[in-house]
Amino acid sequence: MKEFLGKALCQDFFSESFTIMRDAYIETSFEEDKNEVPNVLGPFCEYILKIYYGFTREPKSALLDYYDRASMHLNEIDTRINNIEDSMKRISLDNIPAIRQKELPVLDYYLRHNKRAREEVLAFIKEEVRTFTIGKCVQGFEFYNAYPYHYDYASTSYEVKHPTMISNKFGDVDSAIGRTLPEMYKNRKGEFDQFLETYLDRNDIVNSIRNACDVNYVFSKRVRLVEEALLAYESGNNLAFSSMCFVIVEGVFHDLCILLGESENDILGKGFQEKVNLLYEKHELYFHYEYYSFVFRILRNKVAHGVAEATELNEVADFLLLDLYDVIELSKSKRIPMNQKHYMLYSVLSTPKFKNYEYVVGAVILKDIEMPDFFDTSDADALIVSAIQEEEFWVYLDGLFTSRFDYDKGIAMEVLKRLKRFELPVVNEKCKEMFRNYHDVKIKFDKEQYIKGVFQYTYY
């Protein structure tokens, strides 16, 4: 700070007192009230940083705080890793088959989960902490990249928890009720059964699943099987229902892998757990991985091998129904390119004219994504073709080019490149004109960053 003010005011503040430095600043600045300028060195430095750089706090102190926090998280993670490894060794030595089958896969998952967290924290300390700190100290940017790494946001998700049949369910109930459900499920069966019955009825779960076959692409492909399963559920044929339910869920996971870009030939050769791993680890789809890996899969295998008891199937029928409901929501994920484009096309149609150019731009950027015949995109496509020939659209695009943000300029240049693919004379002429005006824009378009920005609250 002394070096900065010394160069700005042409004085050597390293040999002068703070009072002289402060007085020199006040004398050469346009401060209306010198009493507003702090008379203590630390607050004075923060004041200068805020006035001239827009800093809300001194980066040095913020940097130390992030180092301390990351160090604390590393200690937590290392302790947890040691505890998990000790538990795994003990279970292996005891060698009780039922416990090994139930607990070792869960512990192994949390071990890998915590080791990944450790790598993320170390990478933050080594490569990202300084840049992240500067961003968090600048006014107006505090809410971008709210957390330095996932562990800082959700540390409790790294604590070992053994999933149950309700782990992936009831996420939409009031949080106060939701917190009581695990204990109610475990210790107050009659009360829980009443809650479950009311929940299924109030949310009309059966008909919601039926209706999904009309509006959900993934479920529309298996409408007959879904209807047969629901009829079996309604008639109390729980063995038939559970068998069909497992087939439907695995089929949905299969389709989601393909919709996210996996080769169908490769997916055909993979088992259920491999598909679950792909969706969760590679494509970062948000769902309850632990439940589908360690509860659903084991129950599925018991039914497939004919060792599931009738009483067990009676107890889990309602839960499997909710699993169908759960994967309907999963198939709506905005991480799936088809859903991203469908959102843009729907928004183009549902937003008033001249206010929908943001979505027209999105549809142009996602033009190459093929949509199944299930979706009738003709009206949206026609509206987009009309919109990109309107003068107001080009005014909107010009506004992106003249924005002070490189992010907007990158979007505009990408749209300009893709507009030529429409092969419309009016559009081609406009493109040439705009290329001449903004040929010096060399901002690289980051499609992933753009998608995350558009779907920032629903990108899961």
C-alpha cells in the first residue's frame, strides 16, 4: 500500500510515518470530508483498496483465511479417511459375509469420495486460492464461484452414511418433517406407513407416472411396460411390479447414458452399476448415487435371483413406485443436451416477441443438437427463422458485442458463426456486416460455461 501511494503521489512513504502518508493522500485527493478517511493503518489500507479497486476487504487477510480454512478441511478429511480405512480392515478381518456385502461397498465409496475431496482441496491451495481470493474481495463479484471446492459447500456429504429405502425420497416435503422421517421409518413403522400413504395420495404418484409417458421422452419409449407395472402395483401383484420396476429404472439409466453422449454399443455391454457410475462420476448427474448403488441394486439382484421374500416385496412396493417417480425427475436434468435445447425452444414460444432474443440466441447455439420426433419443434423453428431476420434481433446481438463483458462478446461471435448455417440471404448479409464491424473480437466461446450460466440454478 505504501508503494502504491508513493508512486501515485511521488513520495517516499517507507521513510515517513502513517500520519504524513494519510495527510498527503487527503491533500491530493478530492475527499470532501477528511474525517471519512480512516486514521488507523489497517482500515486506511482497506479504504484505499475499496475506493480505487472496488475491494470489499483486504486480499492479504482474505487469503490467509482461505488458507486456514483449507488446512482445517484437509485435517477433517485425513481423519475421516483414516477412520474409514480402519473400519474396512476390521470388517475384512471379521469376515462376516452379510456385513462384508452390506458395509464394505459403502465404505469403499466414501473412501474414494473423501480422497477426491482431498485432491480438490490440495489443487485449490496450489493453483486456485489466489485467483479465487481476489474474486471474492472485489465488489460485485462476491457471489460468483460462491465456494472454492465442493467440500466447503457440502462437507456433511462426505460423512459415512448407510443408505436406506427412503434415502432418495421425500425431498420435496417440508424440511422440518423431512428431518424426522429417518427416525420415524426406523422406529415408528405405523406412523411412517400412514405418512407414506398420505404422501402417495396427495401427490397422486401413480397418475403422475402415467402422465409422464405422454410428456417425457424417456418414459414415452416404455409406455406399455410402465402401464403394465402400474396395473400390477394397483392389483397388489408386487413380484410382477418390482420385476418390471427394476427393468424400467435400468432402462432409463441406459437411455440417459446415451443421451449424454455414450455409445449405445458400449452401453449395451455394461451392467447396471457401471451405468450408475458413468452418470454420476463422468457426467456428474445429480441423483442419490448411494441409494441406487447400495440399496436398489442389491434388492434388484435378490429379485432377479429369486431370493426376495414375499413380505419384503410387499414392504418395498411403495418405495419402488417412488423410485419410478424419482427417475422421471432425473430424466429432466438440464445436463442432458436434449433437455437444454427443449428448454430454449419452449422459451422461444412462451416468451413475448422482442423479449425472447436471449432464448433465440440459445437455440442458435444449440442448433446442432438433434431432437427426437417425440418433440414437435416446427413452431419454434419457424419462430426462430423469423426472429433472426428481424432488425431488433441484430440490435440485440450488437448490444452483446458492445458489452463491457468478454463473456457476452464470446456469445455474440459464436452466434454469428452459427447463423450462417441457416443459409438465409438476409441473415448472411447481416452476418457479413457484423463480421466487418467486430472482426477484431477474438474471445473464445466456452460452451460449458455458457450452459452453466443459463441453467445455473437447475444444472444438475
